[in-house]
Amino acid sequence: MDADSPLLPSDATQPRRAFPWRFSVPSPAANLRIKNGVWAELGGAVGDLGTYIPIVLALSLVNKIDLGTTLIFTAFYNAITGFMFGIPMPVQPMKSIAAVALSSSPHLTVSQIMAAGLCTAGILFLLGITGLMHTLYRFLPLPVVRGIQLSQGLQFAFSAIKYIRYNQDFTASTKSSSSDPRSWLGLDGIILALFALLFLVLTTGSGEDRQTNENAQPRRSTKIPSALIVFLLGLILCFVRDPSIFGSLKYGPSKISIVSISWDDWKIGFIEGAIPQIPLSVLNSVIAVCKLSSDLFPDRTELSPTSVSVSVGLMNLIGCWFGAMPVCHGAGGLAGQYRFGGRSGASVIFLAVGKLFLGLLFGNSFVTILGDFPIGILGVLLLFSGIELAMASRDMNGKEESFVMLVCAAVSMTGSSAALGFVCGIVLYGVLRLREVDWFGLVGRRGVSKDDVGEEED
């Protein structure tokens, strides 16, 4: 294994062994080496906050998940995964569990949300250490993976446009929460969002950092931490919009305690939260992440689905017992961090430092700041993340591959279910493979072979 390889099970580079959970030792110098400049890595650090902040904010306000505890635990997750994998591996909320927790009536309690996260984590951990996740990844058709990535990316992009065009109430569980058009002017108006969008386009372009022309010089503007600048602008506007925030802040970390989970909590958490989350985590948090990492970092050894699956499992098997929000790795977050300059584990190390600082300084009171963060700016960051993820599907050049990918994406988006799109994509791919079989030739050969056998017996 070369010096730049991330943490990988031995089965990633060698023939399959009996123990798929055996890991190689990561190289700290290689995994934390800054490859795109400090400012670019800092910009990439906040590239996934367009999805992180809205979900964390909603769960904190509605379901009373402690934001300070979540910030501290996700900071440690970011630091460890950055050190182990050597790429800007994101730590994102488990979106299906969050959606159920916010939309169910009554809302899921903290104990039920933690139970859902623990059940999901346990299954992903077992899939990882038994090697089943590696087997699934090996035999899964690429057009189906691309379909899942395309649907997730477009869903992010559609949500981003809604953030920009309409006022959002993340505490509401109905679609009417986003039906009120956003004003053009103001500190969270459409003009502000368009200004942020124009700034990001001018400084990052289409997001492609590889030079197609050998004589072309890289633009200096690509080294500007554009996403970080936009995010810091949003934080400043929080205090401008509501100066009373200063008086409502409380200093010091939240009190961390073990969550008590009853049998009913386990039952509700598994049935309502874990069952819809498990297929999404398998597809988007493990398989799509591994494939996207090989697309974005072709010079590195491909991430092992075993290591990613075990990583998701361990994070939640530890953090959920203390009330930290259930999390996973997400292809959209990886695309967003890459889009804004993240190229190494150092990018998420920077993010970890920021989360840890805020979690220890403000604790759960930091939710009052996020409550006034301009949602239009979050929409802009989310838009770029979604487009970057969707563009991973551009390598489907054949018509048959594109057909499978688009059907898989369409079903996933229409039914809001990655699992349903996955099943339809697999079935369609199998049917197309059956068309290639020469059934008449097989029947003819069998008939000839029987005649030959009869002649030999005579």
C-alpha cells in the first residue's frame, strides 16, 4: 500500500480473506497533508453545512436534541475520520430518521431517536465486519449507483432552490412551511442569496480543478475559501438581524449524560426510524460514498465499504448513548466539501476544531444563533453540493447505462425512497442482461448435444 492510502481493510488491495474487519494502520503524515492550500481546505470544511445546519437546527428546536452534545461528538467523529480516511469524509445527520422524528405525530422523543440510530448503527456494523457490505458493493451495477447519486444530488438541488425562493420553517412538518415567497430585499432576501451565488461561481467556477490544457495556469480565485467567507457572512448577519442573541447566549458546554431507552423506545425507534433509514445508509452513506471517493480521488486507493460501514456503526454505537444526533457519511456532504476545496483529511480536522470550540463555548445555546442564520445562504451552499454530486453520473455514456440510471433516479425521486429506486434499477438491469442471452442458441445446443449422445450410444 502506498503512503497516501487511507485506512483500508486488507481486502481492499489483496484477495478476500477470512477476516474482512482487519485494518491497516493509517499514515498520519499522508492523510493530514494539505494538498490544495490551507485556505482551500478551510473552504471545503464548511462545504456540507447546507445539509447539516437545517437538520440539526430542526431536531434541536422540535425534538430537543442537545446541540452542544451533538457538536462535541461530531467534532470527534470529523477528527477521527479525517485522520483515518485521509479525505474530507463528511459526518451528516441520518436524514430519514430526522424526517420521521420531525413529521410524526407526536414527534419522536430523544430516546426514540437514539434507539433508531443505535439499531441502524448495529446493522451497518454487522454488515461491515461480516464482509456482506463488501460483497454488495462488488456486485452492485454501476448504473444503479449512479442513479442513486443522481437522485440524491437533484433532491439537494431542488431543496436548495426552495431555500432560496421561499421562507422556511424547519420546525413545521407540513409543506406549507415553504409556501411563503421570500422577499427580494432584507438580510435574508433573494438578492443576498443571489449575491452569494454569484460570488461562489466567480471564485470556484464549475468546480473542476483539473486543467484540460497543459499550458493553462490555475486561477488564483480557486484558492479563495469562498464557502468559508459566505458562511462567516451568514454568522455575522445572525447578530445583525437579532442583536438580542448576545444576551441569550450561555457559556460553557452542555451537561452530557447517558440516555435512558425503554423497551417501547426501542420498538418505536426501530420500526419508525431504523427500517426506512437502513437502506438509505447502505446506499448513500456507504456504497455511494465509496464510489464517489474513487471518482473524486482517482490517485488514491479506493475506500473500502467495510471500513466506511464499520465507521458509521461505531460512531453511533458510542454517541447515541449520550444523546448525540444519529449520523452517517453522505455522498452529498463529500461532494460539497470537495466542491469548495477539501482534498485531504485536514479539511474535516479544521471543521472538527470549529465544532469543538462552539460546542464547548456555547453548548446548547448556540441554537439561538443558528435560528437566525440566513436560510438563503444555506440554500446556495446546498445547491453547489447537490450539483457536484449529480455530476458524478456524467460518465454514463452508453444509452443502456443511462437508461438504467435515469429510471433508478426517477423512481427514487418520485417515491422519495432510495430503496425503491434501487430495487427497480436492479430489476431493470437484470432484465436487460437477460435480453443478451441467446435462448434459441442454448436450446439448439442442448438438442444437438442430446442427439450426439444418442448416436454415440448406438
